[in-house]
Amino acid sequence: MGKAQAVELDGSLWFNRAESKFLGGDRIALLEKIDELGSITQAAKAVGISYKTAWEMVNQINNLAAAPLVDRATGGKGGGGTTLTTAGREVLEQFRVVQEEHRKFLKNLDQRLGDTGSLYQFLRRISMKVSARNVFNGTVASISKGAVNAEVTLALKGDTAITAVVTNGAIDNLGLKEGMAAYAIVKASSVVIGTDLAGAKLSTRNLLTGTIAKLVEGPVSCEVDLELPGGNTISAVITDGSAKRLGLKVGGSATALFKASSVILGVS
């Protein structure tokens, strides 16, 4: 198919570039190197990406998977010991099978499809890439409609839930119903980090407590990655002064707080 070989057709008849998929070839390659080398740092070097990019990929993979695919042991910038979980190795094996069958499928369809370049360009224009750091996969647990807005609770793995407030029109446009899969998207800049909140009364609906997995300190801002029960990770960007005042340390406990109105909902 000439240049159209950059386009892939999956079993759902979607044209996709591998790098835009939840588990495209680039992320599978990273998982394979993590499995082989036992280190995020070494795996990142092997596939030609930065340690920061690799870490963020692993966060996204674990957040969107039904169960965590990568098990990280904290160990500073070197990443500590990092291994694939049983689910991670199963995904690798399944991907290899699907990839082989996919090649056969495309070979058989090549003559019938002809030039797919124009279709790919159209789909590329209407595809969406999200800049927000936090994207969570979950199931709509409840929808409570008011006169104008609706409150939606999304159940995540690990008995974690996120509450969003969106318009009734958005509910209808997305076709949201209880029991269906959906995504919660939260900008890192919308997340506040707190500690020692026992007994505190807060109006913020979303309070997610976890363990600090990573701190990236800068002269002005500090990035905080908080590992939640079930394997999800939420990222926050706070001031460096706030991080020092809170005494944040890798391995310590903290809570991520954000308003329900800061949550964007999406569906596939």
C-alpha cells in the first residue's frame, strides 16, 4: 500500500497510527524492554526515549489497563527494580498473536482496500490527542441529574471513584449511562496535594489518598506522582514552596484533591 503502510486496520475497522493507541507498538516495545532489563531507565534508553517519557507512559498504561501491567519498586531516578506483572506478560503474548493475525488480515485485504491515504488523512483530522496528564479508565457507577447539571460518579479499579459535574447536554451528547465505560480527564494543574487531612472538612468532592511515587523538583514548580490503590497514578503540579512546606517525600502518604467541575468525561 506504499505510504499507506503507516496506517493500521484493526479488528474494529478503525484506522490508527500505532503511537496514538493505548498499547501501540512503541508502548509494547517499552514493556518488552522493561521485561528484559528490569529497569525503566534502561528500557527507556533501549527504545530511544527519555526516562520522564517512559515513566509517563507507564503511568498511562497502568491507569488505562484493567489491572496494572508494570510493577515499580521506588528507587530514585534509576527507577529501582521494575517488572511486568502477570497481566503485563499476558498482554505482551496476546499482542504478538494479534499482531501476527493482523498482518495476515491486511495482506488479504490489500488489493480490496486500494489507496487508504485519503481516508487516513480524514480520520487523522478528527482524531483527538489529550494534553492532560491524568486520564483514567472506569465505569459509570451513577448519574444524578439536576435542572441544568448532572453529577457523574466513575468507578475506577482499586475501589477508587471520581466524581464529575457536567451539563445535562453533555450527558446526552456522550450517551452516558450507568454501567458503561468512560474516561475521566483531569489536568495536573487542577490537582491540589494535601497531607494530614484526618478530620478536615472540605468542599472538594474528589479526595484520592495514595503513596508518593515520584517528585520532580524545580525552581518554581514541583511535579508529584501519587500511586493510588489498584495501580492508578495521579499527577499534580504544585509550587516548589508548597512541596517543601508539606514535607513531601517519595514513599510518604498524601492526598490528591480536585473539584468535580475540574473533571472532563469522555467515551470511546
